[in-house]
Amino acid sequence: MRLAPLQQHFRARLRRRAPWVVVLAFAAVFTALQFLVIPLSVHLKHPGALLNSLVMPFLISFTYGFLAPLPWRWSGDERSRAPFWRGLGQAVLVNALLVLALTAMSWVMVRHANLKAEVLGLPQGAKASFGSVLLLQMMVGLPLMTIIGAIISFSVISEEEKLAAEARLEEAQWVLLRGQLSPHVLFNSLNGLAELVRLDPVAAEQAILDLSELYRALLRHGDRPRAPLGDERALVQRFLAVEGLRMGHRLRVVWDWDQSLDGVPAPPFLLQPLVENALKHGIAPAPTGGELVIRLQREGQGLRLRVLNTGRGLGLVPGQGIGLQNLEARLRLAYGPGATFHLGSEGSATVAEVLLEQLESRR
């Protein structure tokens, strides 16, 4: 890892809650031990001892938890960790400097307190000098800091590699799911055009031109992990224009769309599969067609997307069609339990509904 990414990694760990919980917990334990070893009367009599017992446990815990792992990560290249012997050498050098700094800070705080040698961690009766304290810390603190830094570093790297693998798998799933949609829409539209060519060749020619524009829009739209809902609406309007040439007056579209939500990002093809399913299984099979009502509205902190058709009654169970199955899979990837999909009846009409609890997805 190069220096700039290492700095970003350090700042990212500082923003995480879990490392701070561990650091503060150890600091609290060390502070309690300090007050057990050094009587309260000594702390009250010598402000330096009190400051040392309050400040140094936190600084030591912070150094062990956040600074000691860094030398193991600095490889000078794109690798996530340094080779073992390089990492060990870097860790020993950097940690020795950290031990020196911590020992010096502690010594400055307590040097006027006339504390006994054993309070400083030295054998009973030993002379409490800075050199003797530093030597003890180098013999005990330096190896301990190096080992703990390595454990934390390797643990963090393992977690990062696991998350990266999961992200690659999720992205591969997204690519696969998005790739299914464009051919699926095209094939269904071509099937409809085959019928239109026989019935109305002139309208079929126009529909083919519109279909080429639609497919270009589908490809552009599907390349993005998220797209504004306004773009989805424009895509569906183009799709309905193509279908309208085939179905004529049998297709009647009503939009009830809150345009203030046009800028909300969402997975592409959130609305289009609902509309396509309503046309294919509801309106197209009905002799007189039907009405297609497309509604988007706010729902608490999220939104509700609803497609109602008055054509033939409910004829498809959720998950059977490629478009709806694909939609459900993408909703799970993007929102987890924060999104629900429902397909059911409302009187004689069929309703497909997507409810998002929050406007922002996980991706």
C-alpha cells in the first residue's frame, strides 16, 4: 500500500466505531489498574501522576489500536500489505519510536512525583531513571506492540479482502441481472412487431425505427448502477410509444407521477418490468385492452411505485417471469429488507407495487 492510500485507510479506521470501542475499553481498564497500583492519595498529591494515569492509558491504547498496524500495511506499491520481513522491520523501527515517545511523555508527567520504582514497573529497589524505564518498555512494550499491530493488521486485511470479494460477486450479479433485461425487452418487442407487420406494415416500419431508439436508450440506461427516476420515466414513455403503435386504442395510459421524485437515484429498470408485465399479461390478452395507471408517490422516508392495469385478471405469480424475478433480485441486492415487491389484485384490476423504505440504496 502506498502512502496516500495508507493515509486514507487510517482516516477510514478513525471513522469506524468498532476500533474506538476496543481502544476506549482497554484505556478504561488500564486507567483502573493505574488507580489500583498508585493510591488515590498519591494522585491527589502529585498532579503529574494523576495526569499520567488519566492520559497515558488512552494514548497507549490509541497507539496499539491505530498506529501499530500501519507499518505492516506500507508496501510502497499496490499490494495491500508489506512482505513479512519488510513489514517486521518497519514495525520494529516505527514502534521503537512510538515507545520512546510514550515513555518520554509519561516520564515528563511523573518525574516530579517521587514515585517508587515499582510503581513505574521496575523491580523493587531499582533506581527509577528514564533509561531504566525506557529499557523495560523496549523489552516488553516493543515486542507486544509489534505483535498486536501485526494481528490487527492481518485481521483488517482479511476483512477487507472478504468485503472486496463480496463486492466483486455482487457486481457480477448486477452485471448479469442488467444484461438479462435488455435482450428480454427486445425479444418481447420483436414478438409484438411480428404481429404488427402482418396487420399494419406502415405502422410496423415506424415501430421498428422507434424500437431501435428504445434499444439504444435501454443500453445506456442499463450501464449505470443507479439512475434518476426521471430517466426511468422517460424510458418507459418511449417503451409505451412503441407498444402503443402495436396496441392502438386498446392501450390507455394514465400517469400519476410525483415529479419532485424525478431526481431520486434508484436501480435502473425499476418501473419498466412492471409496465411490461402489465401489458403482456393484463392488457394485451384482453379483447378490449385496458387502462394502465402508473403512480409514484412519497411514502414516509421512502416512496411507493405502483402499476395498475384493468386488463385480464391476475395471471402471473411473482417470480415466474424473467422481468419480475430479475426485479426482485435487484431490489434485494440494492436495498436488502428495505424494499418490498407485491403483485396482487385490487377488485378486477391487477396491481404491481414496489415500496422503498428509504430513498437511498446500499449501492
